[in-house]
Amino acid sequence: MPRFSSRTLFGAAAALALTGCAVAPEAPKSADRAAVDAIVGPLDGIYAVSPAAAATAVLRDDGRPVGLLAYESPADAIRAGDMAAFIEHVKLSRMGENEPGDFGVAVIALDRVAAGDLEAARLVLDSAEGEPASARVLAFIEAWVTALEGDEQKAIDEVRVVGGALPGLTGDLSLAAMLEAFGRHEEALGVYASLTPREIEAPQHAFDPQGILFAHAQTVVSRRTLLLRRLGRIEEARDIYARLAASEPEQSARYNAAIASLDDPDEFKDDVFLTPQTAFARSLSDLALTLYQQRVITAALAGVRITGFDENRSTMDQLALLIDPSDEGLREVVISGLYDEALYEGAAHVAVTAPEPTPRLQLSAASSFLMLGDEKASRRALNRSLRLSDDTEQLETLVGALRLYTLMDEEGEAIETAKRARSAAENQSEQAVTHALTASALQHFGRTDEAVFHARSARELDDTHDRRMMLADILGAAGQVDEALRIIRTERLGRPNDPYMLNTLGYFLITRTDRYEEGYKVLARAYSLADRDPYIADSFGWARYKLGDLVGAQRLLLQARAELEPQAHWEIEDHLGDVFWHQGETDKAKEAWATALDEYPPAHKRALIEDKLENGLEGPPPEKRPLPDVSLEDGTVDQQEI
């Protein structure tokens, strides 16, 4: 199997071909000692890479890098966050018959940039073979090397030329970043102004395609506002951000808090103007995101859905992190990408190998260690995050700690941390957040009456869709079904095509009431709008279970499990366990319940699942009923129903 089956730079995941063997290419028979050493060294963990890349190396117990033989493929090094090993993989593959072409040129050149050796980076770039698919990206890198060399106008001219060939807003954002890095602030602001839409439209729900355009607008407004803030032009920054706020009136409390923070010197004490180095790293990450979005859209138009870990994006993001290892936001993007695909070891490694520990990164490490089952390491990282946090970071750190203590089922620590978080909240938005998180923690521990109080408080402070849905859920758990259902039905009126809103209503009906047929119809409509969403598939499967359709329930629940992989959710596994049991598949049922217990179910549900795992279920399954007929109008709500 070749190490790289394609020479196309940053193409589709298959074209990147990060799935080759870890065996080094066979040395030529006439190779001298230096050539042999060039192969043997990386296998033994002796890496000739930039200091930034070397700092990412995964180490053995004796403190030495694990070496290339620790990974079956270059992609495994990316998943581990080990860019040192990955870069050596690329260099070795260029020595063999299956060299990665211009992809390898880009990787090695970026490592030389990270080392500060711009002359070597330029020489590597000059060795590119000019593959059409990679030309624009290599030209993009060359423009930034020119910027790092200090040739200001030439760099700007180069990025203007290549920018038109780059997808999305990448070219313009890169130009604005370069202009700011060279101190040409008015020109940078002009670029941002040209990218800011006159009217900003927020998406109606999570499945609205408008979400991508809105995210672009958020990025542009945020960067424009921050540059104005750095220049001390607070009023202009406030006015620009207010335009974004106007697009989401429901989120007024959050936006008002952000606008008010523009006047707080402590909020931006560490914020400085971009340098060519930091601007390059951010622009490279922008390109990674845009190319990823382009792949998703292209696949969707072809009727294909991209799933799983995106090696292309993570590779580019991790290379960008070598250029600016101190970029905490970029590091969190890399960590999130690994964490979301259950690559917890890699996520923890990227968090702990940062040049400086920060409260946020320590919380990320703590979450990753907890998912790995290493509670001691998780607690160490959590305690360190609390020690490191100063006044400006205290609330964010306490919020993260509250979530972790809740997952650990540490009721006393969680409730005390919730009190501290509420005390640290300084504005209406922060107070709403802390009350909502307190409510979630209390609900986790089965203290529903107290949870209702805090959920109501959160809604009073910030009357938004999310707050109303949380209150309805907790009211339902507390037995106040009628009030909860009124809230949900009223909310449904304003979100007629939101699959998650339909899912909320339908699942509430089948779990909190006996209106199974209505719940089934509502969930059928939700599923027709978002048939690949694991949570909606789970709800629809559970509706079928309630109506006695075990075969249909199992099909949908297995689909929900598959859609969520490599992650797992305790409730999906709990539901599957019940279905398996009633079909006589007791071993599968117990496996599912055991998995549910491993996925941090609420404390008040844990005992129920443990009992099922030990004793199974008593009695027959739900009585089989005819499945209701479903029409396009099912799931609609009018005022008379509320």
C-alpha cells in the first residue's frame, strides 16, 4: 500500500491518502551512511523538524519520541497530534517512489517557516512540480513567505493575485490580515467593510443553509470589531457589532454583554495587533475551514454526506499551529476536531503540549482525560485550570468545572461550583448562563424542583428559545406536564420547519404523555426533514417502540447509533438495550446498557440502567398497535391546541 496515493494538494480526503503504511521506503542499494541514517533516525524518534513541530512529539515513558513505527499511517500521527512524526513521514515518502508531490512540498515548507528558516522554505517551494490542483495553495504560502521576509508591497500584491483563486472569503480575509500585520489598518478595515453585508440574516434553525453565510458574517464582523477595538475606536466597534446583534433579537442579552465588554480594558488586555506570523497562521486555518466547507457542499450536491474525521482540515490546522503555537483559539479548533471524533488521546496531547498552560486548555485536557477513563489525570488538569484562572477567566473556568463535576457525579462539588459561578456572573447574560447550568446540574442529580427554580430564573434573565426549551424539559421531568407542553407548542408556532423543534415536541409527547400517535406523526415529519440526524432517529425509533413496532424501532435506533459513531450517547444505548431485550437478544441488550453506563448518564438514571443490566426487564414489550398514517401536515400546531 503506498503512503500517498495522490499528488493532489489538500484535495478530498481520499486524495490526500493519509492511509499508507508506516514502513519506511527501502533505501537504495547504493545508499551511503547518511542516507541510511536519514531513514533510521525518524524510526527511532530522532526527528529533524522545527522546534515547534518537535514540541508536538508524543513521548515514550523514557521521555524520547515514540518514532514513526508507533503509527500505522501518517493519518494516525495526525490523529495523535504528533506533527513531528507526520512531517518525518512526509519527508521519508519523498525519498521513495511514492513521494507525495506538492503536498509534501507544502508540508516541509511550512515546517521550515515554523523554524524561521525562510530561505529553506523558499527553496522547498521552488521544487514544486506545479500540479494544477495545488498551484493556488502553494501560491498562497509563497505570498506569506514573502510577507515574513518583510517585502510588504510584493506580499500584498501576491496575496491579491492568488486571493481570487481561493474559495469563499479566504482571499479577502487573508488580505485583511496581511494589511493589519503591516500596520495598514485603514486598508484592512476597508476590506472588512466590503465583506460586511448590508443586511445580516440569521439562520432559522440548525439545518438552515443560511447558517454558513451567517457564520461568514459573524467572522467578518468579529474581526472588524476587534481591529476597531485595538485602534481605540469603541463607538465604531459598538455600531458594527450592533448590526450583527439586530439579526438575532432573541440573543439580545448575550450581544448586549459583548457590546458592553468593548469598554472593559481587562477584557482585551492580551489582545494585540496581528504580526505577519500570527496573521499567516490564522489565514492558513481560514483556508482549511473554507476548503472543508467546499468539500461538504460539493459532496452534498452529489448526494453524498461527508462524515468522520477530516484529516485534510486537521492537517492544515495543525500545520498552522506550528506557525503560531500560542494561538489558543486555533489550538481549541484542533482539539475540538479530535474530541468530536472520539480521538481523546490526541485532543489531550494537543492541549497539554501548548507553550503555556491556560485555564481553557487545561479544561479541554480534563474533558479528554475523563473521556479516556483517566479520572485522576482529569482532576489534576481541572484543579490546575482553577489555580491558573484570574478574575477575567474565573467564570469561564467555573462553568467548565461545573460541567466536569456533574459528569463525574460529584454532586457536592458541582453544586458548590454552581454557587461560585453565579456569584462570579457580572451581567444579565452571564447570570442567565449560570442559572441554566445550575438547572442542568440539579436535573442531572434528580433535584428537579430546585432545577425548575433556576430554569425559570434563566428564562427571566434571557427569554430565548434555548432557555424556554430547557425550562419545558425540566418542568416535564418535575411532573408539570401541562405548562411544559404549552411552552413547547407555543414555541413550535414560531418554528414551523425546524426539525429539532419537531423532535422536542414529538419526544415530549411520547415520553411525558400518552399521546403516542400524535408524537409519532410529529416525529415522522422531523425525520422526513432530517433523516440523518442521530437524535431525531433515536426519538422516532423510540416512538415506534412505544407503539410496539420492535423491528422498526431497532432499525432506527441502530441508525442513530451508526450516525453518532465514533461517539456514543447513553440514551440511544439505553433504548437499544430495551429493544434488544424484548427481542430475546439478551447479550446485545446487556452490552448496550453497559455502554450507556460508560457514557455518563444522569445520576438519577444510572441506578435504573444498572438494575436493568443486572436483572433485565420484567413484563412484555409495549402492545403492538397499527402505525398512524402520516401526512405532510402532521406536526403543525395552531393556537387552539395550546
